[in-house]
Amino acid sequence: CHLRGVPTDHRLDNLECIRSLLYRCFFNHKILCQTILGETREDEDEILPRKDYESLDYDRCINEPYVEVLEGLDNKKAKKYEAVKWILVFAIGVSTGLIGVFVDFFVHLFTQVKFKLVGSSVEECSENGCLALSLLELLAFNMAFVFIASVLVLIEPVAAGSGIPEIKSYLNGVKIPGIVRLRTFVCKAVGVLFAVAGGLFVGKEGPMIHSGAIVGAGLSQFQSITFKKIHFQFPYFRSDRDKRDFVSAGAAAGVAAAFGAPIGGTLFSLEEGSSFWNQALTWKVLFCSMSATFTLNFFRSGINYSKWGSFQLPGLLNFGEFKCLDGDKQCHLWTAVDLAFFVLMGLVGGLLGALFNCVNKRLAKYRMRNVHPKAKFIRVLESLLVCMVTTVVVFMASMTLGECRDLTSPVDNSTAVPMSANEDVNSTIRQFFCTNKTYNDMATLFFNPQEIAIYQLFHQDATFSPVTLSLFFVLYFLLSCWTYGVSVPSGLFVPSLLCGASLGRLVANVLKMNLGMHIYSGTFALIGAAAFLGGVVRMTISLTVILIESTNEITYGLPIMITLMVAKWTGDFFNKGIYDIHIHLRGVPLLEWETEVEMDKLTASDIMEPNLTYVYPHTRVQSLVSILRTTVYHAFPVVTENRDNEKEFMKGNILISNNIRFKKTSVLTRAGEQRRRCQSMKSYPSSELRNVCDERPGTEPADEGQDILQQMLERRCPCVLWWGSGRHVPYPNLYPDQSPSEEWSMEERFRPLTFHGLILRSQLVNLLIRGVCYTENQSSASQPRLSYAEMTEDYPRFPDIHDLDLALLNPRMIVDVTPYMNPSPYTVSPNTHVSQVFNLFRTMGLRHLPVVNAVGEIVGIITRHNLTHEYLMAKLRQHYITI
């Protein structure tokens, strides 16, 4: 402290300095580790959760219109709605399976035509010396396909990538615009087949999850925003809560169709997707996944084998059957000795996965800074550049780096590649740049669809040299890392599996040739694929089951599980999974499964938002319009003043006056907010409202250091009086004949507020649009009543208050909001620990969590932003500084 210029005789300053230094050592102990691992604190704090992402209303609003629906719901109708759910789940599964058939058919068609024409050209030009012409042909095919895919992403930017980060965010409770729209679905499904056919190192399995989720969100609504004529009078599933369940089922169906793994799809939706789950949903999601798997299996088997009714191709990606050759008694799929190598492979896979994620994160940040801010066609040019480089690398590597190997190399009898009935291993071998009796091992991997290459690495024996496998892994690692994030629909599962399979096959070759071990090469290729994929995506339970179902070999359960656990633990030591990284880069306020242990030093009162904007049970139209036009909040507490506790309140009772210190410290901010609100009210067409907040002449802004509370008392401005007392309405209580008085004392302005419920912005706007109000000389019983169908008619796009024709509204009319508010939302005490708040908020799928003290008075509100990791860390720093 003395070196910092603090005199040693100033004991207080020294104490504060020491506290600050101790706090830095205690709280920022992770900086050294992050620096060693290549990440600094600046990098981590560079992107914070954005506040413009809205949350979804997963909590059910039990208001009077909803209760009326429940009262009219008997057992017969309940069974009818349950039957409709099952029909919808089946339809979602069948539709997702058909989408997989569509994508797979056209990818196979375009790829087959491309490779056939280019292969014939290469064979001819190898003799005539015109290989440049073959390269141009391949470039023309690939760049044309990638151009179409990139243009489709320009039409709907959210269709880029795999869609898994977006769906994970949606199921976590974050609303991402356009994520489940029909236009997104068309651009995604069509764009991914062109991206894969264009030779990019991407997969079609990841976007299948997004496509299935969109189908689940669309079919369940019985309406279409794009095609407005498609509208059925069935409003019972038109809520965020019900749509979330169908989106979960659709995402699981996408996984099941991609890998032929219905149980793995269900677990994927549970592990990586939904934050909120129930037992009834599990059975429906599994049924949906089964429907998708067998629909795709039925059609693919019929198309490829011309045997309709046979089920031989369960998913888009087939690993084939792992078995030893007949008569080979020394062959075993795996042994206990192999587990040691599997652990080492999991360790290497975790390290390589962390490296992949680190490099891809830096590329994504570079795109965010230098590509996305520019014109949209720059993104198309980037996609074409990646396509051109990939094509040239593939062609040149096959021509110069591949080895010509003898066709008589022993080949496993189970190597028939399930693309059609007549294709076998010989049809997938490429003889590019080699003599008649040899084939090019590098070209065999590059000039085949990715699923064929994975199948070859799993089942062909003594086919690829160690040098070829090493070069293939390096090239595929770099190019797939560069590709993931460009403006095309792209998946990451298949490229990761292919990288890992080549690495595992390399390990198997080394163990066989150098150590002379009797091992099954396909097992090591499978474990390598699991290790690298687990190191990239950091999935455990669902990925284990997906791989077991894809191999149809339960004996692989233990090796796969051990490998994935080691890969995840190793990768988590350095960074997060690839999907979590991209969610963080977007600034999405994602809530993890649980908070850190040290967060329990905080309570609900430490993280809540104390500056409340609220309404009264009976509120004038002019006040509602003012509140809605000058705030961006999506829910407002409905309160009344607790006049009976005024004396106790001013005595300083902590339980009763928990909110007074927050209000006194925020008067200046609130006064400024009310001035802006007054300006908004002056634009109201009615002269009555336009003049209600006119300030008196001679009123000047407050100088710094002056007592704002005293100035508000002296000026007697009605606007500031209402705002200073925390109210936005012409009358403060249940009764419309009570108006604010200029003679109110400070005690009256800070009366405790009794909490009655929550009212949503969309509900208030709906009430104003439909004219649900009554006059002062009438009772609230004369107010029109809205049904549940009328309240949800405009879902999911409710009208905006700024689009409302205010000239049609009488500003003096009164709105009774009590029938439409949620009278029993979840609440917490100000002394509740953060871990309890977090678990309640996340598991129940809340959007707003009021903080209510012991006598039922609201003192703050907690939203998703208050529970993000970054916000909690900032509050924890303040807590340590205060201590």
C-alpha cells in the first residue's frame, strides 16, 4: 500500500487497500489458470448476456379465463385433448422422418451425379494430362451448391449452423426470434442438402434436430403465421408451455431420425435440451422418436433396397455391424487390456476437442467483428471461399498425398455399404491417379460421402496407411473447424465422428504393426470417434446411448461410457462444449443446471431488481398506456397500498419496510423516467391526458448534491408526486374515487405495497385493444369479459402498444385487471439463498419471480438476467467488497 502512494499512518486507507488486495487474491484466483490455458479474463468478459433476449412464459397463468376452461373440462374432454396430443406427437415423428428421407435422397442424388461426372473426368484426364479441367468441374459443382445454401441463409439468417444452440436456448426458456418459423424450416432443410452436396465438411444430422423442433412447434399450433388461411379454432396448445413440450418431442425425433436411436433422442432432449421435464412428457417424446425412426427406416429401405416393408436402414448414419471374421478365434471386439488404451484415447479426444473449440471460438469472434457487420453478400463470399479452399485441398491431397495400395488387401466381409442394393465395397474404392490394380486410399476417403467414409474406417481392414490417416485427420480437423460457423446450414456430428474415427484407426494400425497386438480395428475407430465427438460437444448420457443404438452392440456400452467421461472431464478443464461456446458468443442468458457453491453467500435481496414498475387492480387507461409506452418490462406486479401498516412501516420494522431503502436511493432515476413518461403522455391524442403532466413554470432540473426528495415536495408536480410515490396511476388503491393529493407526506409516498399477482404486457395490450374497461360511474362488474380463446388468439405475436390507435381510447376509463392477472405466482422471501432461487426459477420454467417479505409486501422482482452467471459473479464481487 505504501508503494501505491498511501501514507502508512492512514490506518483506514491501509485497511481498505489490504481488503482490496485480499479480495483480488481470493476472488480472482482463476486468472492464472485461465492465462496458462490460453484464455484471459478479458476474453471471458468480452461478451456478456444480452438483455434484449426475451424469456418464454413457461409458467401457467391460472387466471379467471383459464379457470373457466378448467371448469368446463370434464373427463371426456380431457381424454379428447390427451388423444389429440398423442396424434400430434405421432404426426411430428412421421413428418420428421419424411424430412430425413427427403434430405437423404437429394443429398445422395446430387453427390452421386457429382462424383460420377468428376470421377469419369479424372480417369480420362489422368492419361491425357487435363486434371485442371477436372478440378474446375468439381469447383463448379461445389460452389454452385454452396452458393444456393448460402443464399437461403441470407433469406433467414437463423437457419445457419446446426441449430442445436438455438434449440437448446429455446428449451432453456430463451426466445430467439424466428427460430421455429416455417421460413426457417424451408431454408434449413433445403440449405443443408446443398451444403452437404457441395463438399463442405458439414453433416446433415445436426440440422435434422432443428428441423424436427420446428415441425413440433408448427403442427401443435393448428395455425400458420406465414399462411394465414391455415387457422383452426383449437386454442388449447397455444402457449409457450405447451409448445415447449412439442418442441422437445420434435428435437428428439430429429436425433432419432439422424442416428436411428429413439432412446438416445429422448435422452438428448432431456440432457441437452429441456430444462423442465415431467413423466408424462417422457413417454410422448419416446413415442415420437420411435415414429420418426421407423418412418425413415421404412421409406429408406424401400427406396434403396426396393423391399417395402423391410426395416434395414434405421437412420441417416449407419455404423454397420461390428463382428469378427468367421473362423478367427483370436479376434475379440475388445478386452479388458484395451480399456487402458480407451482411457488414453478419451484423454487425447478431450484435448483435441478443447483445441477444436478454442480455435473455432476465435474464428467465430473474428467473424463477429469483421464479417457480420459488413454487407450480407460478404457472408456469401466467405462461404464460397471456404468451399473453394476445401475443394482444392481435397483434390490436391488426393492427387499428391494419397498412396496407391493393392486391391488384394484383405477386406472384411461385412463392408457392404448400405447405400443401395447393388453397392459393395468395390464400388466405393477410388482408383484416382493410380494404376488399374491399385487404388488411392486418400481419394477413397475424400471422394465418397462422409457416411461411407465413416463406414469404411469402422469396417475395412488394412486399407489405409498411417500416413494417409494422419494427413486426413489434420486436414479434416482444420477444414471442419473453419467451416463450422459460415453462413450455411451445417452439422458437426459427422465431421467430428470422421475425425475421431481416422484417429482411432491410426491408433489401431500403430498397435497392430508396432506392438503386434491382436485387436479389432473397428472398435478403436469407434472409440476414437466417440472420444473426439465427446471432446467437442461434451455430451455424456445421450451420446453414449446414441452410439450404442447406432452400433446395435450393447457390449460397447462400458468402453463408450468411460471414453466419453474422460473426454468430457479433460475438455471441461480448458473450456466449454462447442454449443455452449456459441450460445455464449450470442449473448444468450442461458441458465446452467446449478449455481456454484460460493453463490450461496448471496440472497434474493442481493440480486433482485428493487425498482418496480407496477399497476393497481383498477387502473385508468391513460396510466396503462403511459406505463406500456415508456417501459420494456413484460410483466407488472399488481399491488395495493398497505395503509394499516403505515405506523409500523415508519418505525423501521425491517420485515415491513424492506423496500424503502431501495426506493429512496432510486428517486433520481425514477424521476427522470417519469419525465420521459410525461413526454410520452403529452403525445396522447386526448388533451386531458396531454395536460395531466404539465410541469409548472420555473421548474428546473435538480442540481447535483441537492436533496431530490425535498425538491419533489416543494414543487408539488403531480407527475413527480405519482412517480416519487412509486405509482403511475391517477388513484392509488382499489377504489377509483381516491386520487393522489399534493399534501401527501413522505410516509404516504413510501407506503408498503401488498402483492396480489402478476399481469403480463401482452395481456394488458389485449385488454386495451378489445376495450375491456368501465367508466367511473359504473361498477367493475359492467366491464366486458374475455374468454381464454380471445386472450390467446394472437399468440405468439401479440400486438404492440405502439401500434395501438390511442384516439379510440378514453383516457379516463378504468381497467379492472384482477380477472386476467396470475393471482398465485411463485414467490420467494428476501432471505432465500441464491441456490434455492435458481433451482425454483429453472426447474419451474419461470420468467418473473417476485420477492415478497413476511407480511406479503413485494420488495423486488427476479428475472432471468438476475440469475445469469456473469450477473451473479458481479454481485458476489460487491458482496466481498462490502464485507
